[in-house]
Amino acid sequence: METTNRNLEAVARCIREAQTIAVVSHVNPDGDTLGSATAMRMILEALGKDVTLFCDGKIPDQLSFLPGAELFRVPMGDEGPFDLMLAVDVSDEKRLGSAAGLKAKSRQTAQIDHHSTNPQYMNVNSVDGKAPANCILIRELMDILKVPVTTYIAICLYTGISTDTGNFAFGSTNAEAFRIMSDLMEHDLPLAKLNRILFRVKSREQIRLLGKALDSLRFCGEDDRIAVMTLTQKDFEACGALSEHADTIVNYAMDTQHTDMAMMARESHDGKIKFSLRAREPFRVDDIAGQFGGGGHPQASGITMDGTLEECLIKVLRVMEASIASGNQ
Ligand SMILES: [Mn+2]
């Protein structure tokens, strides 16, 4: 196991020397950054520290079950001073959002993160790009600080580890994740209940919208290897759904057997047409999105266009077909 760059002893030293501690999650918070921060609050309070949780953004409803989720504050500029500012799962300084201002008001600054691109923007940096979730590092820190796992802490750590590994399905999932899970299970982790909240429950509007999208599913291109879904503004209205409810529906199209690329094209409330594109490796869609002024990752990209749904769809579809025909890779 590669732990040499974790440097968690140094973070533990900062914690021991501090009394008032600001723990910071990243903007657009996810399960890992919020699980890390809410676990850290209980760990630090077990050591008798005064903890304030910060996040420049709304805590998603789906994660409001995390113990202490209601304690997060949006930094307004009038807080502090603090003995220590500790960022968790924040890959670069920009993702601190308005919490970046806390740096100047903290005697010491430290971070725990697992993004290999992290530019080490704090005084003390514990960054392990190989860890599949930041909560893995928090669990190791607990051993150094000699704070025992409780059921509440287990709930936070499980949330981070399960969400960042795609429910233990991504290639990054490793033996250490399962070793830690085994230990969390020993502490009465309510696995089935949390799994349902994190990975299965959807709003009625979302499920209705999914039905419309599945109805629209068709297969195009040579050998029908491109899966296409569409949603009109009428569909959204009929379901009482919001644009964001369509965000991950394209994955259903992508999961269809014999599909190399998938797209979801939808009419946005601002009159534009939005595309979510997906590709199965070695195919890629970031260059296709780029041709229409969009962008993203090789296997997941997006485009916003002007025009009618059908005309935009045909334009993007033609480029996708050509891309698959040319071997794309
Ligand atoms: Mn993370």
C-alpha cells in the first residue's frame, strides 16, 4: 500500500496544537467532502476541539441525513480567527469558494485530499492521489489521533467511500476500501438504509421523466451503436420535473448492450438545446462536444446549442457517426 505521501502525522500535529478549527468542504459539495467534514467534526470534538464547519454552497437534500449536516455555514467574511483551517477533499484553492478567505484568518492551514492534481495550496498538505476516497484518509487519521469509530462516524465515512467509488464499482476501488468497510460494518453501519438513500431513491418527478426518456430511446448509426434519447419542454412540464432531473438519464442509454456512444438531447427552459454525451472506451466524445463549443471529459461531455431539437440532434448525430466510422480512438 502506498502511504508515503499521505503525511497524515503532520496534519495530526496541527490538530493537537489547535483549539479552534475551521473544517472546509468544497463548492458543489458531494458525499465525500461532506462525509469527510462531518466525520472530522466528531473526531475533533472527541479530542475537545471547537469546530466550525464551512461550505460555500447548499448541502444537497439527499445528503442532509449526515450527522451534523445542518451545522455547515457559508463563509460570509466575518468569521474567525481560527487556530487551524483544515480543507477536506478540496482539489484546488478555487474549490474553497468564499472559504478561501479563511486562510488569512487562520494561524495554521492544512488539507487532506485525494486528487493527484492537487497543487498543495496549504501549509501542511496530505494528498494521496491513489486513495479512492478522501474518507479513506480520514479513517487513517483517526488511528493516528487514537479516536475510535462510532456508528455516526461510520455513517459519514461510508457515505464518502461509497459515493466516490460509484458504490464500490469504479476501477479505483481497492482492498483498503473493503478493509475499512469491514471495520465500519462492525460498528452497526445501517448499510441497506443508507444505500437506498444514496443510490436508489429518486423523486417521483425524476422517475416520471425517466419514463419519458426511455420511451424516446432509439438506436442510430452503423450497427445501431449510438443510443439517442430526447426530452422536450412539454415532457418536463408533464412530469413537473426540473432540467437537473435529466442530468444522469443518459447513463441508461449508455448502459444498453452494444452501445458505443449515447446522447441525451433536451429542450432547456431558456430555449436552448442541451446535450449530454457519453462514450465507452476507447471511444471519446470530448472532441465531438468541442466541435459545437462544448466540452468535458473523454467519456462524458456536454453541449449547449441554438436551434430546434431535431435539427441540433441531426448535426451532433452526424459527427458521432463519422467519429465511430473513423475508429475515433
Ligand atoms: Mn472525493
